[in-house]
Amino acid sequence: MQSSASNIENPAVALAPSDQLKGEVVNGDLAGILDTLDLPIIIVGLDCKVVRFNEAARDALGFRPSDIGRLPFSVGLLSELKDLQQLSQEVIAHGTPCQREVRSGDRWFQLRIAPYGRNGRQVEGAVLTFTNVTAFRASVAQAIYEREYTKTILNTVAQPLVVVDRALRVQTGNRAFYAMFGVSREATQGRPLSNLGNHNWNVLSLWESLKVSLLENREFKTVEVEGEFPVIGRRTVLLDAHPLVRGGDSLILIGLRDITERKRQEERLENIVAERTTALRETVGELEAFSYSIAHDMRAPLRSMQSYADILTEDHAAQLDAEGLDFLRRITAAARRLDRLIQDVLNYSKVIKEQMVIDPVDLDRLTREIIETYPGWQAPQAQVEIKGTLPRVMGNEAFVTQCISNLVSNAIKFVARGTIPRVRIWAEELVAAPTKNMQDGGELAAPLVRLYVEDNGIGIRPEQGARIFRMFERIYPLKEYEGTGIGLTIARRAAERMGGGIGFDSEFGKGSRFWIQLKKADVCQK
């Protein structure tokens, strides 16, 4: 009896004429079918020698027609597979298929060896198929690399991260997550996230909101939750969440930030602020009491000094010589100067602490009334001109009065000796810049009004400009120009508290132009 290999190579052997014709047709069909497959296929007989191979085996494995009848394990790339013959023999002997991955150079194949026989008879050989899995292995290797790469990055992130499924069961977490809660991967895998806090963290409304928001692709806003945890105790945690999709599964990435220490610091800070606020209120109360004392108790002796000095001047001047009268004049002037200083300090105290209401102020009416109040500001002692009608502004009438009074008073006071003060007052409306880009929905800020007070005084040197708004700063000797050095400080604080500002332009020897700036009332009322 000839080998099965001979029967396959020469189907005419031991066949009747009709069977021979059928065998030739079958063999021809088989060859055509095998050659249409991209899968390399080799058929070996019971002696493990090559009976047939297809074109894919020729191209991929280097088989040639001369290899028919030879052992395939010495042909081309298969020569590198040392145990291929043994595997084939075991499959033929036991009739059980086997498969394994084999490498040929830089290529990988999934090798499957299966027994074959015709018409259900005993095994007559084996069929070897080679599936090229090089690209698949490369993609798997890349996926593993990317997974490990991502895992390494996530493990270096300080923020705890955890991935949960639709039921909020823990799938995986980074190193910071396990360290934060003092748990292991094995202890949390597949368990509900809410169990981390001995179920005290099981805020049903929170978890339901999280699932509904993320699984329906709605935004989930950061929330603050608290829980009592076995290892780390009570913690306050900020929770962020984002949807993930992996292989068609809907997952949720949750970021956790432990803000327990921050909350404690905030609580301590709030306590400190409350304590200091209480202390500050007590201090303010003491200062108010002290201000009351200054206003009443300290000014009373000054008024007595002035009264007695006036009595001496009027009733006993004949009994005093020129030196005595000069001393008496100095006493009176010092008492009045100290009284003005006390009054200015009280005015400054009111400006910085007094409750203030912002209302529309008729700047034209108020300015004219202030000018009329001071006899020394009238002709012929001084010339004060108000140009045009001044607009209405938003401010506090008492504070606006302080500003105008101080500016006009300085304009009339600081002139060269023998010069009649000339003061010009007018107002301009300034074009306000938009609060932000108008194309982005920005709105125009309220127009501003700038009130100018211009004089023909002695002016201010450039190097002295930074000093004039400081308390008790004087740039001219007291002997030449009286004053306490507080007036412009009061005006600046009053303007700032009304949401405005103050400034000046000056040229030494040629006068100054001061201004205060406030919001225009008509626009603000709309």
C-alpha cells in the first residue's frame, strides 16, 4: 500500500476509471480554492512530507514546487522552527489539533496544525496554516505600552483619581487614590465607591446626580462632600467627574481633592478675623469716645484761653506794653490754630469712618452756596468766577462740600503777597472707556464729571507734588501761609470714598489747577 502522500500526488493510483476522473476534478478544485486564500497552507502526509501548498505559502514562506515530497521543516523560513516536525507527528498520531505562535525573523505567525482524512477515514496527514499576527502583536504591544505609559503618568499625579462603572463600582485608581484612603487595589476592586467611608459617604443625591449628569453627557459641577474614613478619619473632599468610554462601556473618571486642611485654615482664619473685627470695633469705639473728648473737653479750654485773651486785649490793653501785647496776640493765634487743627482732625475722622449715602448732588447750586458762605471770598478781597452751569454728580453732599471748600480755600490763600486771588471754576464731562470689549457684550461705564478750580497763586514745584496730599505735610512755611496741612488729605479721602478721584496740574510761580472727579448723576439714575 502506498503512502497517503502518493495517493494525493497521484490520485490515479488504486482508483477505478470513474474514480480517477472524479479525483482529478477534486484535486483541481482543491488547488484552485487553496490558491485563492491569502493564508499560507501546507499539507503533509503521514510521513510529514509536503504533499501540497498554496501560493500564499510560496510567497510568505518561500516554498517551491521542488519542495513537494520533502520535509517542510528544512524549507525556507520554517527551518527556524526546530520543533515543527515533532508537533506535526503528535497531531497525526493523536488526531488532535494544536496551535501556537511561532516567530520567523521579525514576523510572527499563529500556527495551527490539524489532522485530515478523506471520506471520514483514518488520519492521512496534517494541514498546517500560518496566520500572520505580526501587526496584531505590534498593536497589542503598543496598547500595553500606552496603558503602562498612561498608568505611570497617572501614578505620578498628586491628585487622587479613580475610574468607576455605571454602578459607581471601583474599576481602578492611581497611586494617590489608594494612598489617600489607606486602602489597597484588591480591597476596592469592584466595590461601590460610597463604601470607602463606611457608608457614611453614601450621599444618594450626590451619586444619583453624578450618574445622571455624566451618563447623559451633561456637565457635572464640582461638589464638596464629607466622609468618615477608617484610616484617615473625617475628611472634606472636592469631587470632580468626567465621562469615559472604553470598548463601548460607559465609565466615569472621578478626581478627588482633599481640602480638609484648607477648611481648617479657613476656619482658623475666620476666627482670627472675627476676633480682630471685635477688637477693631472696640478700638473704633474708643477712638470715637476720644474724638468726642477732643471735640468737647479739649476745645473748651482753648475757647477759654481765647476769651480771656480777648478780654485782656479789650479791657487791659493800656496796662500792657508793646511786648506784652505781642505775647497776648501770639497766645490768641496759637489757640485758634490748635482749635482749627482739632477741628480738621475731627473732620478727617468723619470722612474716613462716617456712614455715607451716595445721592445725586446739584453741583451748581452747592458750589454757589459755598462761595456765598465765606465773606473773604467775595469782591474786592477775591474774584471767584463760576463758568457756565455745573452738572449734577453722584456723591455725598457733605463730602462734596469738604472737597470744594478745601480747594477754593487753598486757591485764595496761596497767592503772592499783594495779589488779589482770582479763581475760576468750571466742569467738563469726560468720555468713559467701555468696561470690556463691546463685541463681547460690554457696557459703557457711567460718564464722569471733572470739576476744575484754577487759581493765579504761587504754584507748586514738581518735586513737591507727591507731598501735598499727605497728612500734616506743608510745603510752605507756617509764617507765610496759615493752615494745618490736612485740608487736601480730607479732600482726597472724601473723593475716593465717593468713588471718584482728585488731582492737579501746576507750574511754579504761575498758579495751579486742581480737580475732583465724580460720576455724572443723570446716567447713574437711569
